[in-house]
Amino acid sequence: MSSSDPRNSPHSEPKSLLAGVLAVVVHLLFIALLVFGVSWKDHPPEGMMVDIWTELPKPVPEPVKTQAPPKQPKPVPEPVKPEPEPPKPEPIKPEPPKPEPPKPEPPKPEPVKPEPQKAAVAAPVKKPDIAMKQKPEPVKENKPDPEEQKKKEQEKIKEQEKQKELEKKKELEKKKELEKQKELEKQKELEKQKELEKQQEIAKQKEAEKQKALEKQKELQKQKEKELAAQRQREQEAKAQREAEAQRAAQQAAARNQVTSEIGKYKALILAKIRSRIVMPPDLPGNPVAEFSVTLLPGGDILDVRLSKSSGHPAFDSAVERAIFLSKPLPLPPDPMLFNEFRNLNITVHYRE
């Protein structure tokens, strides 16, 4: 029975090998179909030119008009299905002034655009200094990849967000800088105001010191004037006193002169009265002189007569003494104050006048 079983026969192995080969072939065909179905729309990349710029071009002052969609080159005849029309490229806008980043970044290359679009640019574009060209390849239709386009859109959105973030950060920094500058200006204004107040205070102090100095000077001037007035008054008083003293001295001198004159007058009267009473002895030689000291009483009476100096002739001395006693009362001035000048009277008599 075992020999009659077809599964155990030696002729069954080639069939199972063939089935395995067919299965592998079918799988390979299926994989090829899948690969062809996914990548049948892929085409080799179109030849393009890449420009390397040393610096970004300056924005064109003229407004750039919206470009019309470029004409598609005639595609190579291939059995391909019609594809949707590519989206219109965005108009080229003048780039805003590049913000100053904290660190310099290398300029990013602009996204590569299809070669046919260069013909639609209105303004002429400056040729780059260095251009790298690829080998010319057959022109093929540029079919945008939705995935790549979506990725580019996302990158563009991220770049815009990053730019907005930078602008926002720059705006915040600018606001902070403005606030800091305002604070500094406010601080400077406060310092300036303090300095002005300090200068005003110093000016007030100087003015007060000047006022005090003026008042002190006025006080010194007043004091000096007072001293000068007092000195003038003292000088006037001294002058008046000197004048008064001089006047008194003059008066006293006049009085003394008057008294002397009065005394001399009455002495002459007394001497004349005595000489009128002398009996002169005859023929005396020369001119003998006899001096007597006479003590008088108020009223002219004679209290005592003494010979002070003899003339050398006793007869002449005796004659003079007798004449003195005969002359009483002797004439005296009426002013009793002058009696002291006549209380002790010295009388000198010459023989010849």
C-alpha cells in the first residue's frame, strides 16, 4: 500500500519544484508590478543651471508684475497620461531689508525654478560672476511632485514663522532698548535737575554770602562814619577847648596885663608921692639909690618901714624914710584883690631922676 501512494513516489518531487519556481516568479512579477505602479510617473530630473551668488542681489525698484505661466516645452512622445497643470509661480517681490541677526548666516540659495520661467521675467537679472552648469540633458517636462511641493510649502511656512519670530524678537529688543534709553534719559534728566538744583542752591548761598558781605561792609562803613563823626566831634571839642583855653589865657593875660598896669600905675603914684615929700640933701655926688621895704595896711596906712639897701649917704636915707611916713596913706587901687601886691611893697628912690 505504501508503494501505491503517489505522495511517496519519486516522480512527485519535480512537480513540487516547479510549483515553487512558479510561486517565486509570480511574487517577482507582483513586486515588479507594484514597483512599476508606484514609480511609473517618476521621470529623470530635468537639466538645470545653478547660479552661485557671492551676495544677494539688491531689490529691483520697479514693481515686478505677475508672471504668466511659462509655456511647456513639447514633451517627448511617451505613452503617459495627461497630468494636471502646474501651479502658477508666485510673483517675485522685492526682498525686505535683511534684519541683522546676532550671528552672520550664509545666504540661502533661492529655490530652483524651471528654466522656461526665466523668459517671463520682465526686468533683466544681473548675470552671476560664477555659474556652474550641468551637462545638457534632454529637456523633459517639469512635473512638480506634490510631496516635494508640500515639503517646500512647509519649509516656507517655517521660514516665515522663523522670520516673524526674529522680527518679533527684534521688536522686543528694540522696545527694551527704547525703554532702556528712556530710563537713561529719565536718569539723565533727574541728574540734570539735581545738578540744576545744586547750582541754584550754590547760587543762593553765594547770594546770601554776598548779601552778608554787603551788610557787613555797610555796618563797617556806618561804624567808620560814626568813628569819623566822633573823631570830628572830639576834634571840634578839643578845638573849642583850645580856643576857650586860649581865650581864657588871653583874658587872663589881658587881666594880668591890666593888673600889672594897674599895679605899676599905683606904684608910680606911691613913688611920686614919696618923692614929693623928700627933702633932698644938697650936693651929693653921683646918683645914689636907697631901697626900702614898706609894710602897708588896707586903706594905705604904713605899718612898718625898713631900709633894705642904703645909698651910702645917711642923710639921703633918712630923708627918704621921713618922706615915706609923711606920704601916708599911700594911694592903693580900688580892687581889694590887688592889695596883696602892695602888702609888702619895695620902694626904690634915686637921688636924681
